[in-house]
Amino acid sequence: MTVAVRTLDDGAWISINDSRAVSNSGIWPLAHYDFCDCEVAYVLLESFYDVGIDHHEVVVGTIGQCIECGHQDSIDDFPVGRIVDGEFHAYEASEFQSLVEPEG
């Protein structure tokens, strides 16, 4: 089954099968990404510049800012959900570390 993914509204949303699925306004706790010097970077996703599917996982290119230290940077291939039997299942930011964040 084909799943259509794209960015919408100048990078504010990720669309899955022509439906808004992921907003860029989420704050994601990142402990193992090399984003900034904070022990846990609480990153506000500000804009999406790319979207794709990698082994059933929906990944985005995004620009974010750590709300603790203010560091801003881009992240390539940031996982935001999975495609299971043709349906999108978003990751919750609060579950992100235990579900998909790589070990340090």
C-alpha cells in the first residue's frame, strides 16, 4: 500500500495521506542526540524541511531550538511515527526516548 507524505503550510505540518498528522510545535526531550550541551535537550520543533519513510518509520528533516539553552540547529531523519498496515501512528514526544531515541 502506498502512503503519501509531504510537508504543508511552509513546513508547519507533515501530511500523511492528505491529512495533517504532525505539527511542528511539539517539544521533544532528546537525551542521546548530539543537539546541544544540555544533559537533556528539550527541543521545540520550529519547521519541517523534508519528510520521508525509512523502514516503515516516518522521518522528517526539522529545525529546532532547545528551550533550556536557546541553541538552534537542524536534525536530519528525525523519527515522528510509524506506518503500520498502511496507517500512520505518531510517536508522542513524552514516549520518544523509550521508543526510538538511539542509545548514546
